[in-house]
Amino acid sequence: MTDLECVTDIAALRSRRAELSGRVAVVPTMGALHEGHADLIRAARRTADHVIVTVFVNPLQFGPGEDLDVYPRTLDADLTVAAREGADLVFAPGEAELYPEGRERLTTVRAPEIGDVLEGASRPGFFNGVLTVVAKLFGLTDPDVAVFGEKDFQQLAMVRRMVRDLNFDVEILAVPTVRESDGLALSSRNSYLSAAERQTALAIQRAIGAARESPEPHQVAHGVLAEQDGLEIDYVAVASQDFSVVAARADEPPRVTATGEVGRLSGPARLLIAAHVGSTRLIDNAPVTIGEGNDAANHV
């Protein structure tokens, strides 16, 4: 297969998938593809013989009052990006194709307890929706490898956990966050920001920069963000790479969420930030180290 194809129904997807030999990678997206997505497709291209990109704005991961109705849908432009980066196939189904019985009667994947903190606490049911659609896409595309960005770091951890718990035979490849020249993490939601709001949003990158030089990164990041007018903090947290240990607030001692045991978080960790700028919710994260000796690890 040399030219990009776009299919919208499951039967056509399965027919095209059966024609692909060798190693197959899937890049799940909600469309509105930008350079971050392009980097995911390039990473998939490097590790596989064929690349499938999925484009689906998944209603299950949007809560009441969120931006499902206005989320950007730019399929023609998405196809241009996918073709330019060497994808073989785009699967762009409608909601009725993936959820023919409707959302309410659907068998779903329930996220484990690590899905109840941070993004899961701010957006109840979010990870159930994410894991359900990812499980369906894995079943439909039968990939050898699936490529995800580190920008949605808790989501990445949740997908890895699901793959382990449900015995999916798929490798999860993580790709570092792509940033714009001013440091703002690329996101489809950046288009919602006005020029003034974009300047306000840069406080997130300043907070990350300051935090990476501190043995108490979440406290430093929280302080930087709290000083920024026009920015409302949702959470500032540090977590272990698998989210078994999470400190969900700057003033909260770390706790173990996976086992219920009391624990302390030290050494390599992840700083995670969510904040509202105007009506736009932004997330970001970076590797940090808790405690002494943080300088070397913070620059991994």
C-alpha cells in the first residue's frame, strides 16, 4: 500500500488491515492534527512497516459542559498531515459506527484506582472513556505497536496499565511532548486561546522551568502559577512514573494510590499541571526529581 487511504466503516478497516503485512503501528488521535501528532506518526513510521492513524472525537471522554460540540474537526487537513508523514491508512469513523447501540448501552472499560486522581478527579469518567475507545481501536486495528504522546502523561500510564491488566499483545511507544517556540505544549485546544490568554498560558512553562531546579518541584510550580493573573490552577502534582505514588496538591504529603499503603515519593518523578486560562483547560508535565540530587535527573 503506497497511497494514503481513508475509511470510515469497520468492515473496510478490517479489509484494509488484512492487506498489511509486517509490523503495524497505530496512532490514535481525536483529529485536529498538529506538529505533535505529526511527530507521533513519524515515530510510528520509524518502528513499523505500516502506520494506521485513527481520527475520532470520542464522546465518552467528554463530561457535561466540556467542549465536545466545539472541539475542532478538520478531517481534510488531518488527511494532508497523515499523508505527508507517511501513514498508510486513516480510520475516521462516526459515532454510530463505533457505538451502534448508543453510549448508554455500551460495554465499557473501567479505569483502576489510579484513574481517580488528578485528571480522573477533575474529569470524572474521563479515563473510562479513554480506555474504552482505545481498547476498541486496538481490537479493530490489531497493532503491533501503539504510539502515544507524553503530554497526556497520566493517560499514557493508564493505557500501559490496561495493556498489562487485559493482556493486550501490543507495545506502547511513548513520544516526548512537542512544544512551540515559546515553550507552550502543542495542543489542539491552543486554538481557543486569545493572544492575551496565550501569554498568560506561558506561566505553565515558567513554572516547569523553575520546578526542575528545585528538590520540591510541585511547591515551586504552584507558587509560580499562583502569582499569574488570569490563570486558575486545577492541580499541581508530582507522581511516580506508574502513578502508584501521587501528591495531588502542593500542600499534601505524597501517598500511595495503587496499594493503599503509606509511602513517600523520592527520586525520579513527574510534575503534572492542569490549569484554566480563560475558558481553556491546559495540561503539561515534565520529568523532575524529588529530594536531593535533582539537577541531573531533571534534565533526562
